[in-house]
Amino acid sequence: MADSPLVSVVTPVHNGEAFLSECIESVLAQSYDNWEYTIVNNCSTDGSLAVAERYAKKDSRIRVLSTDRLLDVMGSQNTAFRQVSPKAGYCKMVHADDWLFRDCLRQMVDLAEAHPTVGIVGAYRLDGVRVDLDGLPYPSTVVPGRELSRAMLLGGPRVFGSASALLYRAEYVRRRPAFFDESDFHADVAACYEILREADFGFVHEVLTFTRTHPGEQSGYAGRLKTYFAGRFRHFVKFGSGCMEAREYETRLQQALAHYYRFLAKSLVSPGSREVLAYHRSALDQAGYPFSWKKLLAVVLPYWGYAMKHPAETLRLLLRLPGTVEASPRVPSVPQAAPPTTPARPDA
């Protein structure tokens, strides 16, 4: 495969000893041979470093680096992305608790090589025991970046998120010293929108990656505060005008803002309401749309008189307010010490 483009595979790891071997073995088992693999040990206190070094001694394509201080999740991933070779045509991240199916690199690279306008390649993903990232109808091999961004910002198909599920054209990774915006809790999604401003999205209709589903500090925080709601609004504000006509963008923006305040109204009768409201007030400020009690009361007041007479029924009405997002997408998190048992890995 001397004529095939080099793929830089990167794995940031913090205390991932339990699953790191399986992750590394999935890279070694790839049917595509022209890759290099960098494992970045983020101050692990378990045996992660020893596991990585054991594999590096056996295969010269693997190298191991260690950070000099403990980084947060996005900082650790940015450090890993900075290791991408200047000779690489593509970059593939695989989190330490995830792994790749045998033909992952080959199929993703083949699609990107056949379509030079493609900046990101995705595929179906096995997330725990279910397949997701399945929003594109077959055979949507290449989708214009502007078209896909608009569809996703308006609540359409979810086809990217966790970096483990994607292959990036390396030139887009090398352009930015920090590939992920570390101020954005959902920077993995924002990075895709950034690339799709000038590139297209490729999709392989095969299950090519596995994401291990287990509770963690990051995902628990996101679920408790509904951070994805703030992330979606922030991304709409930042990227919407680039993929919509001005009139549509302004109309949709007002709808998104009203949608946000309906969510906040519901949060007032939810557990941890003060913490949730404080988080989203700050998020609105950062997005350039300072929190307004007037807007919130405009949602709540129509129920006020009725609420005085029928408190129990009002609670049920609030819980059914439109604009509520029921499910939280997974966010990258460091492996936990005692995750639940998952099914055995299918034969790669």
C-alpha cells in the first residue's frame, strides 16, 4: 500500500487500562496498512502507560507520549490532534474505550480519495448495543457541507458527534493549533460545522466504529444541566448564517430562541432548577443573547392564573411544554474505573 495516503491515528488516554488493549488491537487489525499511531497518556495513574508502551515496543508504527500535567477532555484531545504527521493525508481519532471495525480505515479513506471535496467521512456506529448516526438515507455517499449543516442545525439527521466515529482530511486538522474550541463543551460538533463551511461530508453505509456506552462524569454533567441545549443554540448562532439565507436565518433564530425559553420554563419545575438556570443564563450571554426574565415570564405567565387554582395540572402542563429535548447525545468522557459490562466484540 505504498501509494496509499498515510493515516495518523491518535488516542488520548486517561486511566483507560481496562479497554486500551482492545482499542490498540483494533488499529493493528485494520485491513488498511499505511497508518501511524500516537497514544497520548494524560497523566494516567493506572497501567495505561505500561499497556501503550508494551505495544509500541512490538510495532514501530506506534509511539507513546505523556503530558506533563492533567488536561481536561478537550485539552487532551487537542494534544493528540497536534501529533498528526505533516505527511498524513487523513486523521482518525479513536478514544481509548472505543475501537474500530477491521475495514474502517480502508472504507473511509477509499471514499475520501474518490471525492476530493470531502473533508469529513462518517459511517454508522455501534453505540453500546444499538446502531446510530443513521440519519442519511441510502445511498447518500456525499452531501454538500452547507446542505448538511443547515439540516442538522434545524434538527435534522444526526450523523456526527464523537470524534471516534469520523475520519478527517488532515489539512483541516493541521490548520488550527487547537482543533477543538476548548471553551465549547460540545466542540467536537462545532469542529465539524467549521470544516463543512468549505468542504463536503462523506458517508459510508457500514458499521465501522464502536463506542462504549457507560456513565461518566462528563456525560452525567451534560445530562443534568442539559448542556446540549446550550450547545445547539450556540452552534446555530455561530454557523446558521453561513448555510441559510438571511431571512430564513433570522426567522429560525427567533424560533430557536423561543424554543430555548420554553425549555427554561420547564426547567423551573425540574430538579436542580437553580443550577440549570444559572448554566443556561451564562450560555445565553456567551452566545450574545443575554438572558431575559421578560422572555421567560412571557412563557410562564399565561399559566399563572390557572396555576393558582390548579397547581397539579399546571405542573403536568409545564412538563408537556413544546420544545423539550428528551434524549442527551453522548459527549466524550474519560474512561471510568468500573463501567458496566458490554457485549463481546464482534469478530473484526
